[in-house]
Amino acid sequence: MATQHPAALQCVGTFSLPEGQFAAQALLHLPAPSYVDVGITGGSGDYRNARGCVRTVPAGDTERHFVHLKR
């Protein structure tokens, strides 16, 4: 049986920081670009009014790392 590779992945993340948490999501088209801006969908604590996006970069075949928050 041949291995199938998806054309896109639904990315959902919750980021927990000392000042609070925020959630973000995006549809990641493959192959993934060098960075992806993932839209912020909600937050708590200092991030309760967070808007904008989280920039992520590749950290392997199926993992991405958060590099900065743009507000």
C-alpha cells in the first residue's frame, strides 16, 4: 500500500506563558514555507485581548516552533 501525504494540515496550538495563554490556528499548505503566520483566536491573562498572529518556523517534519507574537 502506498503512503499518502496530505496537501494541507490543520494547525491548532495553545501557548502557555507566565503571563497567560493564547490560542491560534491556521491551515498549513504543504510543503510548508519557511515561516507561517498563525492567527490568534483567543487568550487569557495578559493575552485576553490578544489579536494578530504568531509566527512559526519549521522544527522537523511535523512540528513548528513559535518565534514571536505580532500584535
